[in-house]
Amino acid sequence: MTAAENVCYTLINVPMDSEPPSEISLKNDLEKGDVKLKTEALKKVIIMILNGEKLPGLLMTIIRFVLPLQDHTIKKLLLVFWEIVPKTTPDGRLLQEMILVCDAYRKDLQHPNEFIRGSTLRFLCKLKEAELLEPLMPAIRACLEHRHSYVRRNAVLAIYTIYRNFEHLIPDAPELIHDFLVNEKDASCKRNAFMMLIHADQDRALDYLSTCIDQVQTFGDILQLVIVELIYKVCHANPSERARFIRCIYNLLQSSSPAVKYEAAGTLVTLSSAPTAIKAAAQCYIDLIIKESDNNVKLIVLDRLVELKEHPSHERVLQDLVMDILRVLSTPDLEVRKKTLQLALDLVSSRNVEELVIVLKKEVIKTNNVTEHEDTDKYRQLLVRTLHSCSVRFPDMAANVIPVLMEFLSDNNEAAAADVLEFVREAIQRFDNLRPLIVEKMLEVFHAIKSVKIYRGALWILGEYCSTKEDIQSVMTEVRRSLGEIPIVESEIKKEAGELKPEEEVSVGPAQKLVTEMGTYATQSALSSSRPTKKEEDRPPLRGFLLDGDFFVAASLATTLTKIALRYVSLVQEKKKQNSFIAEAMLLMATILHLGKSSLPKKPITDDDVDRISLCLKVLSECSPLMNDIFNKECRQSLSHMLSAKLEEEKLSQKKESEKRNVTVQPDDPISFMQLTAKNEMSSKEDQFQLSLLAAMGNTQRKEAADPLASKLNKVTQLTGFSDPVYAEAYVHVNQYDIVLDVLVVNQTSDTLQNCTLELATLGDLKLVEKPSPLTLAPHDFANIKANVKVASTENGIIFGNIVYDVSGAASDRNCVVLSDIHIDIMDYIQPASCTDAEFRQMWAEFEWENKVTVNTNIIDLNEYLQHILKSTNMKCLTPEKALSGYCGFMAANLYARSIFGEDALANVSIEKPIHLGPDAPVTGHIRIRAKSQGMALSLGDKINLSQKKTTL
């Protein structure tokens, strides 16, 4: 029986705190009470029967005093009561009293109220006794002609379940339902009838569909969905039928219901791989994404498009739809935009790259005009990165993209500007023909740059790539403009003195001692503390950075000045001009050094920066050819090496990706002829509807690994000992947001155990969804109890509990068996992920929880230890393979993973091989883990500690 055909039963939540009432008091209430009292008594009877009580004495009382009542609540409760009450004697014969019940239901099936008729028909679907159903058949048939659709649709369901379970009771059901379907007008009744024909008599269903195939668009969406399912099943079972029905699927792509369009597109792709079919399905998916407002729906349908792209023959078709896919960017959600841009980038080709770049440029300009939203900056970064990738893959596009992007160097958002700078740096190195354009544009925006980090990068690019005399002069002019009046110290003191009142002469008062963050003393003079601040925003940018104490930019400036001065000397032959330019560069460096040593900046200059500026002064004073080579050739060469290594790595990852996607067929693979294939061998013909239903029910059938240890048995946890009166073991099934515990309970005694209850409690971010209901276990009997646990975040959780039960006939208190703890492994929620170096550093700085794990292992090789850690923690190594290759006795690597809840986990592995202890010495060092939540950092640390040592088999 398939998952779709499983019968549904009524489940009732029972509060266990109240004392169960006695049979006599219940009998009294059911006989003499008013309707309200009888209702309450009936509820208590139902709960007691569910708990395993038999209560045979009440059956006749209920038939005599409750069954004749016309109250709707009581009638509904009686349906539940008759569903659960034992209807047979111990030897399996039907109880005599049930004939009376059967007569009552025959009357209910002819009741004038449609609710009572309909709910009675629903109840009949759950009956398993053919003797009870036989007298009711004429009444059930009559309900097919009732005026109300609620009764008719439940009559169809009742006939379907009776036909499936007891075909002899209604052998002509398919014919009856086919005639009913032809004349029926209500959509829900037609859907139920058609559903029955699909499962009971597929040929009749196809005959009906053939007669009305042109009117399919006019049907309701629930019926259209069932038609899609039928066509899918028929065409997969019998491929020759495809031509007959594929037109119908095409028509359903134009349905007004999004659900029908989605299913029809999915079915069309499985039925046909013709380019027109793939294009129609993809177009339908794109329309769904644009029209649906729910972001989850957008992401799911985008995933379908990504799956289509994975197929090599479909990729070409999707490439023509890139511009349509880009319409999805109108969605404000960042996750949807991210996925869309990635898909567009994967599909872009030389035919459509120009159009793609135009759209992306427009989007970038749009983000500039939008009122600042928290995602706008991130979206801008995404667009910049996408344009970067396009320009690297299609160099002709770079000239169009660069002028637009360089406007963003002056952006307030440092991350987006840093991405632009990285792109510009790569472009200026790769594309010689674009250098004059980039330098010109850089000089235009240079004075507007607000971030010191971007300023340093821009200085480096200008210093490295200004090759003409005019450009070098322009750079020097921009630097002078950005630095303001020199010498800086004198001009600043004059400015302050000019703005102070005469009585507040600039006099150095007593020095005030301050303690810095490092615990050392810093001296601050009265002069610097009385400096007015209202003019700070009027300062030129570079001067502002220096007075704020950021002297790293000064070191960068010194290097830039040295490069352009050495280049100027080689370009200009006139000695006077050479000396004048070098002197100007040296004056700028000297005035910055003077400022650094004064008390004007907020922080004094560091020794490193002093050394670098002094070195540059020395180089300029000597101008040796060796230094010229180092400054003007070696720097560019190292950038070139870095970019080529990065490109090589990207190509390698793309190659791996394409190898994964290419379906290789070996020469000795058997050829599969569809006509000769047995039905059960159609491996590629997995029923998509069945799979999606199973997924919705949480029964996803994952393909188990070939390794027997990785099978289900590996997830079974023994909860009690073999000598305990009750033996229990649990299979832990981890779904995305919940854990299903399937507990097998075995009664190992010769007594009947009543009210056998599994009591669970959780530790960590786990929450028990429902309390498992009590069972009655016969001697040496066993049962399965399912319990659901909700998971809210990634951390190790523990489920513990006990089994309590009563021994029937014993007067003692309840017995209790304590269960072993079930540990939930964090690894079920962690998946490898990747991020850029900049994002890694940013997260590393932001995350407040750190866990430092000392390496304690028996592995003696550094690379082997790293691979072992990656395998046991599900993390991904972000450090490129090239950086880890070779052997030098120590290793540092960055690892990254993301949980299914969207939490990030970072790790830095710093390990070394202690050479002095001999070749067999194990690896030593530390692993630092950082995460946003404490639970994640601690759980990951515990996991590493547990799995550090390699087990030898």
C-alpha cells in the first residue's frame, strides 16, 4: 500500500493528571444525565478505551441511552467511540450488539442533515468489518445522488475505501463512479471520483480524460492537479502514451493556479527533454517566481531551475532565458537575489553577456538612489562581485563596467568599495589597454574616498600603474591636495592658536597621565586636549586620517611616493626637475614623521610605520638601481603571481564541478531498452508524487551508504539492559528541524503491563512536541512508540527518560525502568560551506564565543591531521590547496561550516610537527573555534576533542 492510501485515524490528546472515573459513575451519567453530562461521560469513556481499558459493560448502555440522541456533538463523539471500541468477541466473531449500531448508522445515512450524513460516510472509511458494511451499501449508493456536495464527495471516498478493502461488497464501483463523474458538476466531488478511478481503474480514468481533454483548462485546480498526477503515472508506466497527453500538460502550464503550473512544469520536464518542452517549463518556473509573493516559494522554484541547469543538454536552452531570469531581481529578498545572480552567472555566455552587464549596471545605479536599507549594501556587493566575475570571464566587458563601478570607491559602505577596489586591481593588472582609463577615473574619485582602507588601496594602484609624466604629476597634485597645508604640525598649531581667544594662549599645561588598553602609560598634553573639533570635517581626507592616528596609510603613501619618484627620475632627464620632485616627496614624508612624533594625533605613530617611512627616505636619497627594481618591478610581479594562482584555483574548482555534472557512460555499461525493462527495474522512473508525499510526511528515503556501518543499525541506541523487565531501544531519525525517536519496547515478563508510558525529558535546545500515549503490553509482547523532538539550534542535546508501567493484578505502586541517555550529534546539522577571506575575517572579529582546543592526537602527519579534522567536523577548508602544499613543519588553515539553521562556525587550525622529538612525534598545536552562540562553539569543540585521535582497526 502506498503512502497516499494509508487510512487516517483519529488521534486524541489526553490530559493524564486527573484520576480515571469508575465504570459505575460513568454508567450512571450515561443513563440518567442530561445531554451535557452524557457528552462529558462519553469523552471519558473514549479516553479510557484509548488507554487500554475494555469497559464491556458500557456498550449496551451507550446503545440504549446515547445512540438514539439527535445532538450533533454526541453523534460526532459516537463516531470516534465506534471507531475505537472492540467490535468482536475473543474468538473473532462480530458482537450481537453491533447489529443495533449498524441499524442506527443506516438511519444516519438517510438523515436529512447533510453534516450527519457526510461525517457518517467519513467514519465508514475507517471500518474494517465487512459484516457491518454490507447492510449499509444501498444507503451509501443512494448518497451519491444527494443534493449537497459534502455528502456526495464523502460517499465517493466511502465507496473507494470499501471497494479497495472488500471488493465483493461493491464490485461495480469503478463503473458507478465513472457514470457519477460524467454527470457531476462540483469540483471537489469530481476530484475525489477521478482520484478513485486513477487508483481503482486507470483505463476508465483515461477514457474519461480523453473525452474531456480539451476542457481541462476550465476544470478547478484540485482536479487539474489530479489530472497531472495521472498523466505522469501513465506516461512513465507506458511511454507510448506520451504523445497523447503531452499537449494537455502544455495547456496546464497556462493554468490560473500556481500549484498546477508548478506540477505541470515538473511533469513536462520528466516526460520530454525536447528544447521546446524545457523552455516552456523554465518559462513557467520564471513566471511563478516573479508572481508569487512568498520568498520560500521563490527559493524552491529557483532550486528547480538550478536542477534543470545541472543537465548538460538543458543548459543551452536556459542560456537563452538569462534575461528573463534576471527579472527575479525585482524581489527585495537578498537570498532570492543571491541565488538568481549565481544562476545567471552560471548560464551567461558570450551571446548574452552584454545584455546581462547592462541589466546589472542598471541595478547597481538603482542601489545608489535607494534610501538606505540594511540589505542594499549587501546587494550592491553581490552585484559588484557578479560584474567582477563577468569581466574576468569576458574581458571585452571590463571597459563598460569599470567606469560605473569606480564611482562606488567613494561609497560609505566599505565592504562594497573594497570589492570594487579588488576588481579594479585585477582589471588594471590583466588588461593593459584599460590602464589609462582606470588611472584617469581613479584620479577623478580619489579626493572623495572616505574610508582609510580604500584610500590605501587606491594609493597603491596609483603608485604602481602611473607610467606617464603627466599622470605622476597628477598623483603628486592629488596627494598634496589631500594632505593640505604643509608642514602639518606648524599649520595645525597656527590654526588652533588663531581660533583660541587671547586669554587662552597655547600653553602646555601639566601633562595628564592616561592608561592605554595595553596597560601602559600614555601622556597627553593640554595642547592636544584643548584642540577644537568643529573644523575637523573641513580637513582634507589624508590629513584627517593622520590626525586620527592612522599612520599605516602614511607608510603606504611613502611607498607610493617612492615608486612614482623613482619612475619620474627614469622618465625625466632634466636633473633640476628630478631633484625638485624627489625633494617634494621627501618633504611630505618628513612632515608626516614630524606629525607622528608630535602630540597632535590622537594616537602616536608606530615604530613599524616610522621604519617604513625612514626606509623610503633613505631609498630616495640614494636612488640605487637595485631599489628601483624592488619597488617598481617585484611588487607588480608578486600581485601577478597571486592573481594567476587565484585564477588557477577557480579553473580547478570549475573543472571539478563540470566533471561532477558530466554523466559518463562506460563502454561496458549495459544498454537499457525501455521495451524490455521490467516495471520494477525502472530505476530512473521514481514516482515523483510518491517521493514528494513521503518528504512531506518526513519519511524521506535517503539512499543508505554501501558501508554497512552507515546503515540504520548504526543509529540504533540501546536504552535498557537485556535483563530489565522492559527492554527498549531507539532508532534516532534526524530530519531538518525535528528528531523522530522510534522506540521499540519489549515486555520481557509473563505479566500484562498496563499504562506502559514512555516519559522523556530533554536537555539543550530540544523540545518534546507531544507526550507519547500509554500502551498495554501483553506478556512477551512488543510495541513501537514514536516521539517527536523539535530542534531550535545547533548544539549537542541529550534526551533522557524512563518507562513506567503497572503490573495487572498487582497491588504495588507503579514500576519504573530508567533509560540510558540519547545524545544528539551536532554533525547532523552542520554542512560544509564557503565564504570569502574578507567575510571570514569580519565574522571572526564579530563572533564573541571562542573555544580553544589543544591538539592531542596520535597522527604524525600535518596534512593527514587536517583531513581527519575536516572529515570528523563536516567543515570546509578555505585555505587554498597551494598554500597547504609542501612541507615546512607547521601549518595554519581556516575552516568554515554553516548549520541548517543558518548559524556560522569558524575554526582556525594552527599545528606544527615538533622536529626535535623525532619523526614519529605526533602533531601539536591549537584549534580555535568561533561562533555566534555559545552552544555551537562548545559543541564543535567537544566533537573535535572526541574525534582527534585516529582509531586503528
